[in-house]
Amino acid sequence: MLKSERLMSLDVFRGITIAGMILVNNPGSWSHIYPALRHAEWHGCTPTDLIFPFFLFIVGVAVTFSLTKRKERGDDQKMLIFQILRRSIILFVLGLILAGFPYFDLSTIRIPGVLQRIAIVYLITSIIFLKAGIRYQVVLTLLFVLIYWGLLTLIPVPGVGYANLEPTTNLGAWLDNILLGGHLWSATKVWDPEGLLSTIPAISTALIGVLTGHLLKSDKDGSVKTVWMFVAGGVLMLSGYIWDGWFPINKNIWTSSYVLYTAGLALNFLAFCYWFIDVLNYKKWAVPFQIYGLNAITVFFLSGIIGRAMYLIKFTRSDGSEISLKSLIYKNIFVSWLEPINASLAFALTYVALWYLLVWFLYKRSIFIKV
């Protein structure tokens, strides 16, 4: 994307989303977390459940901005697809490194994951953008959520005998166990929130971002674009809320109602950012988030590696017991003067702030690490 074509609001939205990811992934203690910073146990949606679909939505918007000009000027599509595939492979490998660090036990390493899903969704969404016009992009967006709805609610699960949406017995969990058994999320071992089948509707999340990108790149007035985003966002939210009655909103299996509901919220949030930042030109407040957004994948990956390393570095106490570096910092700096739940939040906020210092350092030196 040329610098002149960048939307500051999109970078800010990305930065807020990545900061949110780091915040919810790094509490001082997993035993002391405010409800809003937890994922819903199964059906339902908390603010934390909005973060990942927001990022996939942003991926879709960015696809439109980054590929439109190259598509229109007739760049060699084989080369474009090669570059897209290369980027997807790098993202997927980074996800595997994050999942395997530091032991890299190939017999149990988790194959699905956040970066892995981003890689797959980015690959498929980009190819659809290159090969299909807007009308077909709309059709595929609807088709993916409808097909997924049918798969999970109509097809009997082998070994169970009926279609269901339960954690361990739904069709997605069955497929993950068949194809990825032993390589699933360690917290469950029998199902994965970034499983294979639920990647289908996740593509629709990104495609809604692609369609939003078309609107943002159009010649319409900025105020008109803002109104259309708010209207479309409201329609999607309402549609997802209504569909929840038949196909419950659920992040863990990325239900079709969840796609519409969260994409609607993403549209509204982007419309808010776009209106204030790119239309009204109120930008100063947003610069820290823009800085976060310009090195989003880098800070997400490194914060995950360092966060895990802090658990692994151990110190021996005077009584012979061991304590991790993270627990040492958390208990001595935060719990010493705050209630546990506030100490846990303060630790997470401090972690977000410390990573901001890194991205600020990179920003000041015009270093933007891309994959």
C-alpha cells in the first residue's frame, strides 16, 4: 500500500486490537481476571471475544487496500499469488514457533492457532479478492456462513449420531480429532477454538472486511462512507443477534451468528475511528495506537514469546521452592499493594505499556517489520 493510500483509522483500529490481544493474553494471574477480560465459557460473547474477529476483519480491509491497485494495473497474478502464499506460510510458521516454544515437541505441538488461522484466512481471502468480483465476494461471504450453519446443525456427528453444538461432540471437534488428534489446544486436548471447520466462517469475517475496503476506496464522501458503515454494521449486528436464537453466538466454534454480530461491531468501531480520524482530522489522541498498529504482528509474536519465557525462568527461594520470573514480578510489584484482581489487571496494562516502548522505538526509526 502506498503511504498516501493508508488510512490512519485502520492502523489505529489494528493497534487497539493488538493491544487488546496482549492485554487479555497476559494477566498477572489467570485466577484473578475481570469478567470482561475473559472469553465466554461457551455460548455468548464478551468484549474479549471481539478481539480476534476484529483483527480478521482488519485483514480483509487491508487486503482490499493492498491488492486493488496491483490488480487494476494488471500485475502478474501468478507472482501476486506467490507473494500471498509466501506471506501466509511465514505467518503459519510463526504461529507454530509460538505454539512450540521453547521445547518444540513435534509429537504434541499445537497445529491450529491464532497466527495459523490468520495465515489461512489471509491466503483464501486474498485469492478470492484477486479472482472474484464484488458480486461474487458477497455471494461467497453468505455462502460460507450458510454452509457452516448447515454442517454443524444438520449433519449427524459420527460416533454421536446427531448434530450438536457441544464442545467435545460437535462436527468440528470430531474433524479436528480425526485429522489433528494430539495436536490440539492443550487446555482441552479434544477440541480447538481455532479448529479446521470453523475456519470456513472465519473467512466470511475477513470478506466482510474486504467489502468494507471497497466502500472505503470508493469516491463517496467521507461522511457518506461513515453513515453506510454504521448502517451496515447495525444490520449485521441485528442479523447476528436474531440468528443467535437458532445458531448461538459462540467464538469457540465461530458460529455464523458470531460472524455477523462481531463484523457488525467491527464496522461500527471502524466507522467511529474513520469519522474522527480521517474525516474530522482529530488524530493526536490516536497516534499511540497507530504506532502499535504499524508493527502489529511483530509485537504480538514477541510478546507471546517473552510472556511464555517469563513462566519458564525460575528462581529458587530460601526454602528451596521455585518461583517463576512472572510470579516474582507479579507478587512483589503488584500484589504487594493491590487487590489480586486489580494487581492482575495492572500487570497486564504494564505489559502492554512496555511493548509500546518497543514499537515506539521502531516507529521513531521508521522500522516497520512486515511478513
